[in-house]
Amino acid sequence: MPRRLPLVLLIALLLSCLSFAKKKKKQELPDLVLNAQTVFVVIHPDAGEPVTNPIANRTAQENVENALTKWGRFHLVMSPQTADLVIAVRKGHAGGPTISNSPADNRPVILQPNDGDIRIGAQQGRPPGLSDSGVGPQDRGPHISNEIGPSEDSFEVYRGGDEYPLDVPPVWRYLGKDALDAPTVAAVAQFRKAIVESEKQRQESHK
């Protein structure tokens, strides 16, 4: 019996360490996301859409904005430089002829309720200054190609306030089929779940 005691103690110690490690699960989202108050939603600069649905990305952008407004956690703003977070959306498509830089993605005027307020302003669907390719000015006019894009919808969260927010990796990303479609807008629902879980993890780490 005395010889078996050290083995029992070792097992108990290992179980204790495993339990401690489980409780100290790494926080999924950084504090900059949990503390954010403002957000800017944009169509990803590289997004294309099928010629059969030239407003696919613009519709996805509006679906995300509406879902965020209903959630009520963030306030939508007009500029990536004044936003705590920048969310870039891209509608998936299986392939075939696509339109890049579609004029349908441009929104010269916005008149949209937001928690009792009205957002009014001039904003383009793909505003300049989000990314710097380093090769000088590029032609952002509409054109048709046969490129094969991702089939899943993309929802990427970046740090706002930077000169080129999309030139760094996103702090959170979600891919899913029809994830930007209303009325569910699954990408926003998953982002909301990630925030709730991360807040729980942050509270646990402060105990």
C-alpha cells in the first residue's frame, strides 16, 4: 500500500493540472473587440459577384448592418478611421462570369435609422484607403472575369482606426454557406456567440 501512494498522488496532481488548464482556456477574442463600441462595415476590396446577381455583396453588406443594428452592441459609423472595428464582407459564389468593382456596390447616399438616430452621408461600397497594395494607383473600374472565387460567404473583423486596416490579418473570421443571408445572418450570430464566450473567459481569468 505505501508503494502505491506516490502513484495515486501523481494521478491526482495530473488531474488537477488538467482541470486548471481547462479553466484557463485562452480567450477567443482580444480585448480590443470586447471593448469596441463603433464598427464600419465594408465590402471586401477583392470581392466579386456573379453577373446573375450583381448586387450580391451590397445586399450582404446591408444584411450585416441591419443585424448589427438589431443586436445593439455596436454603433455603425461612416469611416474606417473613426471605427473601433472594421468588418469586411464578401458573398460567396461557385464560379462562372463575375463582376469586379460593380457600380451596384457604390452607395453615394445613406439614409438609415440606427437606434433612433439617422445615418446620413456619402460613402462608397468600397471606400479608398482600406488597403495599400504597394504598386501605385489601380484601376477600380468595373470589369468582368471568369475567376473562381470562394463558394462560402466571408465575414472578417479587423482593427479599426489604422490607415490600411485590411493589410493586417483579421482578428476574427467566419466562413459559411449563405452566412450573410437575411433574416438569420449566421455570421453575425456566430460573432455574437464568440463575444459572449470571450467575455466569460475574460471574467474567469480575472477571478
